[in-house]
Amino acid sequence: MTGYPPPADIIEGRVAWIFGDDFDIDLVIGVENIKTYDADELKAVTMTAYDPTFVDRVRPGDVIVGGRNFGYGHPHYPPMVALRNLGIAAVLAESFSPGFWRGETYNGMPLLTVPGISSTVRTGDPVAVEWRTATVRIPRADGTQTLTGPPPSDRVRRVISAGGSLNLMLAEHRHGEGS
């Protein structure tokens, strides 16, 4: 198999960063770095334009949050490669750019549309994300706040569970599905 391992059914982490509307994902590493896949090079430039301490703060299971049309622009993969290599386990946004959503979903990353997410959470908030149901739980001092969005389709759940579309296709081929 190739790619990244599938996510846990419940992703537990923190909000590592909140991006605004129409965010071009290439800016995570800088447009000048969109052709590299070298993990060390990407780590050295990830989020330096926004928060030079980001790389040191992010932990496996953390998520990023976006506003409307997250991933706007050309869908280059190195920015998400950089974020995934740091441990980002899901992207929660008000909505996604179609090209970004398609490319990253089929790479096995849970991208969940969650109305109200960008105005509800703050950087550093703990979250528990049940990606199969698009349910986000945010523990608060006065109780847990829950947000939900449309759950992924059966096919998208299968792609993410397999760790990406290539892994799913290979598994289906081995089992004679889809013929």
C-alpha cells in the first residue's frame, strides 16, 4: 500500500490553526516551494509566514480549520504533505474549493464541511472529530459543544478508511470488486 495510514475513527487533538475565507493552501509553504516533496525542506518552511513556532507546536491528531472556499487556487499537494507529515489529521472548514477537496479526499485526508466551525473554535482548543459522521466535539468549561456537518458519502468513507483512492482501488482489484 502507499500513502498515509487511515485516520482513527475519532481524531483527538487540538485546533492547530484557523485560516480565513478563500485561503490558498500553497501559502502554507510558500508558492516558491510547491514543487518539493522533501520532508525536511517542507518542515523548514511550513507556516513560517504566519507563525514561526507552528512546526514546534503541532502534534499528531491536531486539525486545521478554514473558512469558506478553503484550499482556493491550484490544488498542489506539497502543502498538505507538509501538514500531514507534522501530524495534521483532518481539515474542518465552512466549505472547500472543489479541486482541493477532490485531491485531498482522494489522498485519504478527512476534509469535513462543518458549518460554524471557524467562528466557534480558537487555536489551541481541544477537539474530538468523528470524521465518519462529520461530528466535532469541543470540550468547554460549561459542557461540550457539538457541531455537525454533512457526513461523507459511503464511497468517500471507503477511500479515507483505505488511506486513499489508490489503496482502495488496489484492495478492490485484489478482491474482484468494481469489475
